Amino acid sequence: MRTTMRLRWSSRDLTVLFVAVLVVLPTLVMGECTCDNEDQDRNKSEALKYKGVAIASILVAGAIGVCLPLLGKKIEALRPEKDVFFIIKAFAAGVILATGFIHVLPDAFDHLTSPCLSGKAWEFPFTGFVAMVSAIVTLMIDAFATSYFRKSHFDKGNSTVDEERGGGHDGHVHVHTHATHGHAHGSASLSADASTDLVRHRVISQVLELGIVVHSVIIGISLGASESPKTIKPLVAALTFHQFFEGMGLGGCITQAKFKSLAVAIMALFFSLTTPVGIAIGIGITNIYDENSPTALIVEGILNAASAGILIYMALVDLLAADFMNPRMQSNVRLQLGANASLLLGAGCMSVLAKWA
């Protein structure tokens, strides 16, 4: 005999069930939201802690890196005329080259080819175009600045020679006068070459710092605006080494430029502060900054592409070509091998860091 059980709901039962759903369901939802809010607050506080560590470590690493080659005045082995300086500079040039190719240029491609940028205009390869124009403009600045300062030096030299000739030494022996003038012209020629090299080193150091500063600020803003501890944590170590190696390259150029102490201090301080200041700006605009907005993508993409063009040109032309074609290195096989190994090591180390930063 089969017995059938049927549930019969009265209107009173349905009313009680409806009230229970209205009371319990919001409580469950609010409980989940509270947990989510607590997790978000915990992530924000943890991310802020890592950002503070990043500011301190990057500031110290950058200062040490840029000041290390400047110690050549105190440490004889680090002076520009020593072989060790060529090897350190080759390592730093490899770091800067890898920064342009591996770190900055791919980021520019990602930004300017993002699906968030709509329109046919963005089908044009703006990244390569901006990097190319940036490299050409850097070449023009390098050439015009060197030419201008060289001409101004020769004008001063010619006026000095004219004043010496009008000084009234007609009574001296003719042979002595020729010998003196020959020595003076030889010294003037050597002085002119040295002055031209000095001017070129100064232009190189200033343009190189400009390229480094641009992408350092962008990196800092991106890190400061991030609220994910998992993203920030590996970046702290990677950017610390990144800043240290770049500082070595810039410090080597500043050393060869032979600036006055005040100018050296300003350039070193400016380099050391760029990424930490960028992080501070990123922290300040966290609530309004959207890295996927069209404006942010375009601005960061163009600046990164321009920075990549500057860094690649400076590394290949002004740092590597100038040193590797130097007669001193060309005549020393041991120095050539050491510099090439150092170049590959620097580029390799910086390329490996691209996995985290």
C-alpha cells in the first residue's frame, strides 16, 4: 500500500518564510561585503607598506649607484683613465641598452596597441615612430650642442692668440719666437680636442639623465598607483637593482663630464629622487588613476617610446661606440674581452629582471 506525503503550505507559513528570507539574506550579503571590505583594507595597508619600503630602498640604491663611479677622485682604480672604469662603464651601458629594449619599449607597445584605444588612427605603429623620432632628435641635440660649444671655444682661443701676438715681443730672437709659437699651437690643438671631448661628455650625461628620468617617473607612478601587494612585492627588489645599475651608467658619464661639485650633487640627487617621487605621486592619485583609461595609455605609451629611443641611441652611440672604438681599447685585446664580457653581463642581468619589473 503506497502512502503519498504532500506538503501543504498555509498562508501563515508562507508569510513566516518570506519574512525569514528578508531578514537572513541581507545579513549574509552584508557579511560577505564586510569580509570583502576587510580584505581590501588589508591589501591597501600591506601595499602601502611595500611602497614605503620601495621608496627607501630605491632611493638608497640609486644614490649608491650614481655615486659609485664618482668615487674615482678618492679611489684610483675607478678613475676614467683606468681599465676598470671601461669595464664598469660597459656593464652600465649594457644595463641601459637592455632597459630601452627589454623594459621600456615593450611597455610602450602594450600601451599604444591596447584594445582600450579605439579608432583607425591607433592602427599606425606609433611606438616605433615615436622611438625613431626621439632617437633622431637626440642625435640632432648631440650634434648641435657639441658644434655650438666647440665653435665658441675656438672663438675664445683665436681671440687669446690675437692678444698674445699684439703683446709687443718683436725684439726676441726669431728662432725662439717660432719655437714658442709652435709649442703654443700644439698646446692649443690638444686643449681644443680635450675641450671638445669634455663638452661632448657633458651633453651625453645631460641627455642620458633626461631619458632615464622620464621612464623612472612613469615606473614610479605605476608602482605607486597599484594596490596589489602581489604585484608590488617583486617589483621592489627588481626596481632596486634596476635603479642601482642605471645609476652606475649615469655616474660614469657624469664623472667623465667633470662638472663642478654643485652640478654633480644636483644631477645625482635629481636621479635618486625621480622614482621615489613618482611613487609618491602614484600614491596620491590612486583613487583617480586608471591605468587602462585612453588618456593614461596614450601619455604613458608616448613617453615610454620617447624614453626608449633616447636610451637606445645613447647606449649604442655615445656609450658603447665611443668606448669600443677608442684607440686605447682597440690596442688592448684583454681590455676588449673584459669590456665585451661586462657588456653581455650587464645586458643579461637587466633582461632577467624584466621577468619581475
